[in-house]
Amino acid sequence: MTMLASTVMNAQTVGIKAENMDLSFKPGTDFYRYACGGWMKNNPLKPEYARFGSFNTLDELNRERIRELIEGLAKSPQEKGSLGQKIGDLYAMRMDSVRQNQEGVKPILADLKRVSDVQNVEELKALVNKMNTEGIGFSELWSSYVGADMMSSKDNLLEIYQGGYSIERDYYVKTDTANQKILDAYRKHVVKMFQLVGEKPADAERKMSHVLQIESRMAQAGRDRVALRDPASNYNKMSFAQFLTDFPGYDWKTYFDTLGFTDIDSLSVAQPEAVKEALKVWADTSVDVLKDYFQWQILDASGSLLGDEVYNEVFDFEGRVLTGATRPHPRWKRSVSAVNGVLGEAVGELYVKQYFPAANKARMEQLVKNLQVALGQRIDAQEWMSPATKQAAHEKLDAFYVKIGYPDKWRDYSKMTIDPSHSLYENMKEVAKWAHADMLDRKWKKPVDPTEWHMTPQTVNAYYNPTTNEICFPAGILQPPFFDMEADDAFNYGAIGVVIGHEMSHGFDDQGRQFDKDGNFRDWWSDGDADKYNARAQVIKDFFSAIKVLPDLNANGDLCCGENLGDHGGLKFAYAAFKNATREHPLPVKDGFTPEQRFFLAYAGVWAMNITEAEIRRLTTSDPHSLGEWRVNGALPLVDAWYDAFGITEKDPLFVPQDKRVKIW
């Protein structure tokens, strides 16, 4: 067995803060509140948040840092066309409430009128095509995107996805009281938005009914989020000639040529039934109904660009109704987020120069290596996995492409224009035009770029991408409470170590395991091994589906299966790596806690959170991640080492019998 040295020999702190705990709870009764109860009491939910947790604490710190960097650019002269000019001017425009309120809805009126002036469906199709080239915020009845071909992962492929509705599909499909309440509020929201751009009440009501007529049809035809998790059924590659035969009734060649997708040889229609319904909508819907629908798509996409009156209405629905937040974020926070969204890597380059020391990257690289060794050991230890499958699993593990901190090459924004003499709405149209042109330039008819990052360096998150078999840990997350250069291995393996293990585990979860070491969708499992895996994964699905997140609402174990498997694997791999790293230099008991206990306390602390009931409902419907409470009280009772660390017995409420615990790793 490979022996690994501790990644830090002279740690100064344990990383665990006693004030974040609540010892009035017992570990086996409610470990979440035992570990996080103090934090929850000390961090009551602010009106601007529907949920606030450890991630948000770090987000707030990063946002303050980024604000300082951006405002420095905004306050000093910058060369025209430079990144500094683009960042500074965009931020200043977002912050200029006086100008935005003076302009109000005026910037969007001309585009809305262009739609209303159309006389027939064919004219509308032509206008939609033209507006697509102008960066106007259209949400089509479908969406087109270029990404890796999962059957040939080094090649990019044009893909068409379902679309056509502005709120979650479940609000249209499920008829329970909670969903219908949201749908009623959405109706009122659409009416109010149309009134804000000058429509009379009766006309706004009519337009709303037309919008919902189409959106309801598209939602009924669309797949739910669980069905969208199945890679095989959402991949339907065909020749362009076959596509034209199977999806008739639309001038596809003109449509794609307009978007810049010329000389198409093949493409994938991810959800064919939804695209066919969209074609039916075009064919059997009157031009007046279609015009109202497309006006709404433009308006809905522009709600943050048209002054406070429109934005406040957007927040009333998207904030108060959907999430339970009661006050918008202050303008500076929204402005920082907007600049991050447009010029994220440019801001990220500034961020890492000032806030990401080389030592952090070096220690993180060592942690990743140690986790890879531990995962390899866990693969070898599985009696249910055949030797051939183990060998292929090792090959995939060895092929992981690891990205830490920031990209090796930065994104080129030189062709993007930010012109403060134009309205914010017009500038964002230009940004959208640039983004589409940039995507074409980098991806269309070109191989996949494995060096591309799918998160900015300042993002507090991490990801695994199956088609490039990569794990990515941006600089933003490599800070407390996830990663602490001053803390010992018990803390860092329990916090960032589990995050690393979680992302590695995605390479072997119910979705990721279907991709091989090169990122191709291929069955590399020996006969019978996949069935054994699926039976074990079903245990975690059933366990979480039985959890009551509210008295009338269960968790969705099918939707969250991949992320729950990620947490389970992450805990197993990180704990094994922690034990390896400290075997020759055991850590002492500190502050009354063993190193094993500190490992699990650090993990729980990552998920400390307060949340509204509305947000619990929304996330349970839409988010593939379990809620923070259940990433602790649901995940830990499935891990044997947690029982040993805290002496949990069958007398404790969180106890899960051995035969009910998941047995994958």
C-alpha cells in the first residue's frame, strides 16, 4: 500500500470553530444542528437571501474583493477597448440607477414593436431569424448549442434542446396547491410586465393567456429533470438530411445559416418529442398568439435592464414568490454579478493575481493526488466489481484531467464592445452577439478544447465534466471554510478533501460511469457489474426519496441520485486519503475532538445554511443537489466511519442498519 505523507506537518489550528456548533444536540439525533446549529443561530437569514450558507459567506467575501478591483477600474481612466475600460464602464452603467430609471422601458420598445408589426407567420419566422443575429434576448421554442459529441468526445456537435417555457416545467404539469399558487402568481407577473411596457390591462391579460397557451404546450411535451439525467435517451444523432425528413415544416437551412451553423453534416436532437411539438406550435398557432409569445420572451430576458420599476416587478415574482426572499440584493452586488457574468475570466485574471497564492495551488495539487490514490484503493477493495472493470476504472482515474485555480490561457474579449454612449439594453445585445460569435469561432467545425474552463476562477464551486474526464477546482472555493492553509489534515480532508472526492466520484456515479477514460459514452463495464452497481445506487435513491423535507414534501432521490452518490463517494475517498496521510504522523485529540471527529465536523460545516420554506420547495423540484441539512443528516448515516467516530448506536434516531446502507465504495 502506498504510504502518503501528511500535506502539512505543523498545522497551527484545527479549523473547527466551537461557536458554529450546538452541543445541546446529540450527534446521533441531529448531526447537522450539532455541527452547524451555532452557525445557524449566528447567521440569521437576511431579507435579500432565500438561503444563506457557508458557500454564501465565501461568495460575500469574494464579491467584496471583486467590487474593490472593479471599482478601481471604474474610477480611473482606461484605454478605449481595453479590458479595464470594458469592466469599468459596464459596472458604471449597471450602477447608474438615475440613467436606467430615466430611460426606463424605452430601449426595448422598438424591438417589441418590430414583433407587433409582423403580418403573418412567415414574416415572424424571418424576424426571429434576424433578431437572432442582433443579440436580442430570445428564448426559442427550442435552443441550439455546440458541445462535445458524447459518442466522439474530441469532436464538437450541434445539439437542439427542448425549450419554450420561462418557469419550471412542474408548475405547468403538477396540479398540487403549491404549484398552482406559483402558476397563478406567474400569470399576474406576466400581465404586470406587459402593462409596464405600455399595454392596457385588457391587452396585457390577453397577451398573458397567449403566452401561457404556448408555454403550457411546450411544458407538457418537455421531459422532466429526472428524464433529462439519462445521457442515452437525450442523444439522438442523425444526418442533416435525416433531420430535415424527420422534422419537416420549417426552413431549417435558413435558420441555421442565419445562426452561423453552415454546412451541417450531422446534429443531435436531444428531446425529439419537444421539438416536434414546437413545430406544431408554429404550424397551428395564429400569428397574433405567436407574436405575444415572442414579445414576452424579449421582455422576460430583459427585466434587469429597464429600470427599477421593471426590476422590482421581476424580483416580486422571482424573489418573493419563488424563493421567499423579501428584499433585492443591493445594486452593487447585482452589478458585480453582472460584470462577472459578462467578463468573468477578465475579472478572474485580476482576482487570482491578488488572492490566490502559489502555495495554495501546490497544496491543493497534493491533496488531489492523495485523493486519487485513495480512490484507486477503494476500487481495488470492491468485491462486487470484476477485475476487468477495476482495470478500466483505474484507467479512467489515471486519465483525470485536473484543473486547479485558473486557466492556463485566458479568454479573448478583444472583439466585445462596451459603449457607455448606448443604453444598457443595447450593450447587452452587443454582448449576446459577441458571445454567439465567440462560440462559433471557438467551437463550430472545430475540435473540443480540453483547456476550456466552464467556471470562472472566482467561482465558489467545483465540477466534473464527463466528456473531457476533467475535475476542476476554481480559486474561489480554495479558501475557508473549504480549504484552510493554517488548518490540519483532519479539517482539510473533511472539507475540501470531500469536495475533491465528490467531483472524482462523479466520474463513477450513475451518469458519469457511462463515460470512458476518453470521455466517450461507452459501456466499459463487464457483464453483470453494471447491474450490481445499479442495485447499489437504488439504495441511495430509495433512502433519500423517503426523507421528508417538509411535512407535505419528500426529497427526490431520483433527481439527486448523482449528487448523493458524489457525496457518498467523496466522503469515502476523502476519509481513506485522510487516514493514509496521517498514518505515519497521527494527529492528536484537540479541543476535545478526535481527528476523525474533526473530519466529519469539517464536512458538516460546509453545508451550514438557513433557508426559506419557499426555497426548500423550489430546490426540491429543480435542484439535483440535496438540501444542506440532508447532505449531512442523510449522507453521514450511510458511512460506517461516522458511526465509529461518534459512537453512534441503534438507539440513535439517525442510525441506519448495515443492510440498509449503500455499498458501492
